[in-house]
Amino acid sequence: MTSTLLIEGLRVEVAGKEVLKGFDLSMKSGEVHVIMGPNGSGKSTLAHALSGHPGYKVLGGSVTLDGEELLELSPTERARHGLILALQQPMEVPGVRPIDLLVAAGANPTNLRQRMSDEAQRVELRTDVLDRFVNVDLSGGERKRAELVQLGILRPKFAVLDEIDSGLDVDALGAVARRLFAATTEWDCGVLVITHFRRLLQELTPTMIHVVSEGRVVATGGPDLSEVLERDGYEPFRITNS
Amino acid sequence: MKIFADSALSFISERPDTHVRERAWSSFSSLGLPTPTDEVWRYAPLSDLDVDQFSVSSSPKIAADSPFAAQLVETSGYVVRIVDGFLTSSDDSLPGVKVSSVHDSSSLSGTSDLEHYESDSFALLNVALAPATTVVEIAEGTTVDRPIVILYSANGSSSFSRTHIRLGRSSSATIVEYFEGGHDALVVPLSEYEVADNASLQLVTYQRLDTTAWHVARTTGLLRRDARLRQSVLGMGAHYDRSRNDAEFLDVGGENELRTTFLGTGNQVHDFRTHQFHKAARTRSTLLSKGAVADESRSVYTGLIEIEKGAKRTDARQTNHNLLLSAHAHADSVPNLDIRENDVMCAHASSVGPLDELQRWYLESRGVTPKDAERLMIQGFFYEMLATLPGELADLVESDVTSALAKLQVVAS
């Protein structure tokens, strides 16, 4: 069954400042959508607001998954409905092991450790990292790959990845991109990627690219759009603050 | 105090070292039990304490191992049993490890027990009433490749164990101390750990006494040159759980990592005290204390870092986090510094409050329920303490902690 994630007119405030000012996006499962834009345009705010981060206040708009309003749900319920975020800087949770987190998150415990190892290998993450506490003493790149392991186990309908590519070397980036692309067919995962870099898109072919400026989408197009961005930068897309 | 005193005096008259015991008893008698007006005892529910509900027995009350103790025994393979303070069994199968029961009233710090513990009523009681000192010696240069488990069973109405663990130069060992029993009992362990030059001791103390017990424990780590002591103390049981854990750096280059944690339920009181005493240069102490209080329980953490003049380039850090799980629970945190040297690094931080909001959100954003997130994080306090244990043993203690936590009704705030 095809699922739809629909974001309409989303307005979000961070630390008293409105950062998202009417954000719209629609995507279906199995698709890869990419959000690009300059620093401060609201990309990460979108990711955090979607999964109910306590520091982000929704002022208006709606986010529905197959018609159900996610903004009225708790972070737990959003994840259980099928929307999971992989963070740019996932936090350390001392004393909690990845496997215990995943079981509590609803993963099937049968052969779980083995499946985690398999997922780790696909993103070239050392498997001994899986036995450490969640993100504790991991490098930036290891944390991001550990997020991918979680996604691979939890198999959300939609995965939102916030700058998953920063801090990864070229080889790791390729592995992460291939893993995500495979997810779109393995369980028809909808992948929403926030990135600065075209590099990721070489092996993760986007269905659509959305350029964000000043808290809203200012241009949407196919994969070609990334070439335009590469050539001309974000400046032509910049809108003045209204 | 007649019932208790009569049994104590009768016990003292029968034991070797009667003379020292009598002096300790007399010091205890003139000092008396602490009262709530004593600053260092202000958090103890002393009005509930009636020593006449306890008596001193002249022999250990032997009982079968609890299921958990039996598992510990099976996993470790090397076990020392101490029942009501009496060394009841040990084995000689580990090369370089010697366990004995001795009548010796000298503190490893170099003075007599009487002097060393002169102002501590409960320690004096131990000096008077511990049947003997159990000495665990690791010979110079020995690396003990299996963890040593010391099972302390408190089966009688009172239990005074005295333990000296001595690591010879360049030796290394992992020791797990497990306390159980203590129903309606007074349990007063007094332990000293001496870590010689370049030796390394990993120590985990897991206290799982009955919630009717009065547990008043004191440990002292003595670190020689370049010695390492990594100590974790986990307090789950007892009605009143007092755990004082000190470390003294007697020579340069030592390293002490102390982690303490507790979980308070019902009307328990956990009273944790630490004293890191840096007497020598280039010594390092790291202290992490984390605890959680639920229901109507209370906790207090009192920590002192003391740095003597001349202990240059000392690095001392102290962190204390307390978690409130109910509106009726209460936690206090009292960090203290006494620094008499300028050339040092010293930091302390403490907090009392609910769980870290962002960590919790992170878990919830994966689909973990608020209740499970809370359970995972509290359980994590304990798991963190077990990092020094070999995997199998850590798994065992973890599962015991987990089952204890599962009984706890935590309401996510």
C-alpha cells in the first residue's frame, strides 16, 4: 500500500523566532525527496519539528501520514505511525544499549543482534559499536551510521535524515546512500533527505528536489535541479523576507 | 541499649583480641549512636533505630545460597563466602590469590583501627564486633584472570564484616562484592582496599539487602604509586542505606574512578558519602554519582574532594545527578571542596531533577514509550556502573537490576 506524507503550511518557532514560515511538501512511500538550502533556511527545523522535539514550537499548519494528523501525536506515536528521524547529531544516552532501545521501540527481538550486525556492515560500521551505549564515545560519522542501523531495523514508512552526510568520508557516504536507496524498494520506504551536498545524490537518485529559503520551499524539480544548484548556488532562489 | 549491649559484651568476651574489642566498645559507648543533630547523620532516620531489636550472635547462621547468589557462583567460578562476618568458605584454586581470616586490628592506612575510626560510632562497633578480618591478598605481579566473587550474607540479627583486600605490586584483579539478606538486621561492613604500586583493582559492590535492613557501610581505598582503583557501588536494598566510600592517594600517579548509584523506593533512605583525599602529586580522581528516588524515598549525596598542599597537578572531578521519580521523593546533593594547593584541576557539578529531556525525546522519537524510556534510562544508571565487569557477570547483575526495576511503578512526568 502506498503511503503519503503531506506537509502543509507548516510554521515552526525556535527560541522565539519563526523559522519555518509555511512549508509545503508532499511525498509517497518509495520516493526519495531531497531538501537543499542555505544555512539557516529551516531545513533542520523541519526535521526536528516533524518528530516532536521539545525545543520546537509548531505555530500552524499540518503534517499528515495517510490522512492522520501527526502534529497532535506524541513523539512515540509519530514514530510508531511510521515517521522516524535520523539526526545530524544524535545524543548520547549513557547506560542504554542499542539493542535494548530497539526492542523497546518495538523491533522484533528474534535474531535482532544478527540483523543489527548485518545492518552495520551495510553502512560499514564496526559491529562492536553495537554493544556500546547508544552513541557514547562514537565519532560523528559512527553516530550517523548507527542511526542508519536503527532505521534498517525499525523500517519506518518514512525516514527523515538530517544532514546524514556531513562528517562521512566518501566511501561511507556511498554505503549510506546505497543503504537508503535499497530501503526504498526493500520496504517501500519514503526517504526525505536534508543535505548540503550533491555527492549523496550520486547513489541515491532523488524523485524530487526541493530548494528551501527563508523557511519555505521556493523551487521544486527533478534530479536536474541539483545541477542548477551546483552551477548557480542558492542565490537565484533566495527570496526576500516578507 | 541493654539487650544489644549484653549480647555484644558476651560476644566480645568469647573472641580473641578481647582487649582491643573492649576498647572499641568503650569508645563506641562513650561516643554513643549518632543523633539527628550530628551534621553527618542529619539525613538518617535515626528515630527509627532501636539497637535493642538487634543482638550479636557468636556463630554464623548458615543458609543456602539465594538463586541469584547461586548464579553468581556459577558464573564466576571463584567464590569467597562471608556469613554474618564469618569467613565460611573460600578456595585456593586461583594462583596468586590467598584468602584468610585473621585477628588483626590494624588499619591498612598504618594506624590502628581504634585510632583510624575513633569518631565513627558504627565503624567502632565493627571493630568491636566483627568476628575477624577476612583478608584477600593478590600476590605481586599476579593478574587474576577470573573475577573473584565475595558473597556477604547477613542471616543473623546483626552482621559485622571486616574485609581487607590487598593487591601486591603490579597485580591486577576484578572483585565483585554482593550483599544479601539483612531482614530486620543491622549490617555494618567495614572494608579497606590497598592497591600497591602499579597495581589495578576493579571492584563492584552490589547491595541487595532486604528493605528492612539498616546498612551502614564504609570503605577506604588506599592508593600507592601509579595504582588504579575503579570502584562501582550499587545500592538497591536496605531501609537505611549508608555507603561511605573514601579514597586516599598516598603516593604519586594514582588514579581512582568511583561510580555510585542507588535506587530509592518505598520509604528508603540512601545516604552516600565520598571523600577523595589527594595527598600526593599527579593523582587523579573521577567520581560519578547517579541515583533515582521514587515513591517517598529520600537520598543524599555528600562528597568531599580534599587536596593537600603539595599535591600538585591533581585532577579531581565530581559529578552528581539525582533523579526525582515522584513528587513525594526528595534528593539532596552536597558537594564540598577543600583545596590547599593552587596547581590543580578541580571540577564539580550536581543536579536534582527529572530525566534529561533531550535523551528522553531521542528514545521516544524511535518509538519507545515514555514509560519505557524512563525505565531504560534509570536502568542505564546501573548498567553504567557495571562497565568494569566481564560480560557474563555484567549480564547477570544487569538482569537482576532489570527485574528489580520492573517491579517499580514509575509514572512518567
